[in-house]
Amino acid sequence: MNRTLVICKPDAVERGLVGEIIGRLERKGLSLVAAELRTIDAETAGRHYAEHEGKPFYGELVSFIGRSPALVAVVEGPDDTWKIVRTLMGPTNPAEAPPGTIRGDLATEMGENLIHGSDSADSAAREIDIFFPGLA
Ligand code: RTP
Ligand code: MG
């Protein structure tokens, strides 16, 4: 089995879409290994989004991800589970995300795109270790 990190971002919790989002992952055949509602502090957000440090949207991103509680989860499935989650999520910009994807069906804005999923096997291991040490 293979694991990845999923975050139902603050907008998803605020809009009451956590069940819808996690339900889509579960219906696909993936399972929850861990899940916790938590307000992500700036230091943790900085570690999680380290690859984006220095980019114009970085400050807004860190502030958004910590503005209210998020549902942080470890999801398990077969090989390359991170890729399965990314396919279900759709592209970063909801305006370009096709219908049938989480972002395509449920979001309109780049800055409020509901869900984070690790973007590689290495990212999945690194990110799980930030939020749930030992679970990767
Ligand atoms: P995420 O990490 O949150 O799962 O999203 P992602 O992989 O689809 O996109 P990524 O490139 O990692 O960007 C992280 C988040 O930063 C915001 N962003 N804004 N204005 C922009 O050009 C821009 N680019 C990225 C998005 O909210 C994206 O989810
Ligand atoms: Mg990303």
C-alpha cells in the first residue's frame, strides 16, 4: 500500500465540503489512515509550502492555509496514490479544471481551491512527516 497527504483546506471546512471531498476519495477506493482538524500555524505552513517561498503568492498562500481549521489527512491506496488523488483534484486553477474533478465541480478561484494533494512520492513522504511523523 502507498500513502499520500491530503488537506481539505480552510475554504473546504468553511463551506462544509469535507464530507463531499473525502467521500470522493473513498468512493474511488482510497482509505483514510489518519485525519485531524487543525489550524496550520505559519511555521508549519512554511515547511509544507517551502518550494513556493519567494513566489509572489507565497504570503497569501501561507495566510490562507492557516486562516481557519483545515482537515489534514493521510490517505492510502495502491501504487502512486498521490497521482490518483491529483487526478481527482483537477488542475490548480479551478477555472481550468474539468467537470468531474473536485476543483472543477466545486471551486472557482486559484486561491481557494479546496484541496491539497502531494505532487510526487517524495513530496508525499516529506509532507506526511510534517503532519503525522512516522506514518509515511
Ligand atoms: P497544492 O500544493 O495546494 O495542492 O496546489 P497545487 O499543487 O495544485 O499547486 P501549487 O503549484 O503547489 O501551488 C500551491 C498553491 O498556491 C496557489 N497558487 N497561486 N497565483 C498563482 O500563480 C498561484 N500559483 C499557485 C494555489 O492556491 C495553489 O493551490
Ligand atoms: Mg502543490
